[in-house]
Amino acid sequence: MLVYGHPQDVQPYDGARNIFVNDAYICASSSMIADQYETKANDLRSTDIVLIGAFTSDNPLEINVARRARRVGAHNVAFCPYGTDGDMSGVRLLAG
């Protein structure tokens, strides 16, 4: 399982610059097998699961990760807000 969230201005525990990735990769590593997407992106396979943690549903970096996972046949799940803050335009992680 690979976890991804776009880089944020936060203090990382160990390399990841996203709070969701830090929690999944560092804090929960004893209860689940997770790796940072960036470290394994070149080896992405159809048997992989990609979790995307997002604060918005329209971040282009996260959308590109979801599209790449889909292209190789990997399963992907995004945790993001359903609301659009009044802006319904553009591509979102929620789109099929």
C-alpha cells in the first residue's frame, strides 16, 4: 500500500511533507503496511493500493497520482472533502 498527499508546509517526522502520509507511514506502520508513494512511484503495479489524503478535492498533484494509479491498474482511494466551496468547475478526485 502506498500513501500520498501533496507536500505541505509542515514539520515531517521522517521525510514526508504531508500530515496524512506521516500518520499512515510512521504512526500506523505497526498496524498496517504502508510506504510513501514518492519512494515507490516508479515501481507502481496493478496489484498496489494507493491511498490519497487530501484537504481539497481539486489538487492537481493528487489528481495526477490518482490518474497514474488508474493507468497501471492499481486500486486507488482518496480521502478528501466532498464539498467544493462553491466552485464546481474542473477535475476532482471524486470524478470517475
